[in-house]
Amino acid sequence: MTWQIEVDSHTCIGSGICASTARAHFRVVAGASRPTDPDAEAANTPLDASEICPVQATTIRDGQTGWVPASQA
């Protein structure tokens, strides 16, 4: 299973919390977070980072089905 990682660039405030929590999955570029790879192996780390986003700018989906985990819904 893979995760599809998305960051809403209009909502993101560039706090860097996601990047510091899940360095392999997020980075801050020009004041906003970006996924390092929009299609990443499924793991809890990007979910954890997405959950603590202060403005809920990130979304994690199942790369094949589009299912959004309950913690993201």
C-alpha cells in the first residue's frame, strides 16, 4: 500500500511541524510544506505529522483507492 500525500499550499502556514515530524515525507520550501514524494510507502509517520498540522493543510489518502484514514477524515 502507498499513501498519496497532499499539502494545500493556500492553507499551509509553513510552521514546519510536519517536516520535523516526518522528514522523509515533508519539507518546507519557500515558506510552505511540500511532500518529498507524493506517493510514499504507507507508514504511520506521515499520518502522525498530518494529524498535528496546526491548520490541517495536509491530506493522506490510500494511493490506490483514495480512502482517507479515519484520523484524516
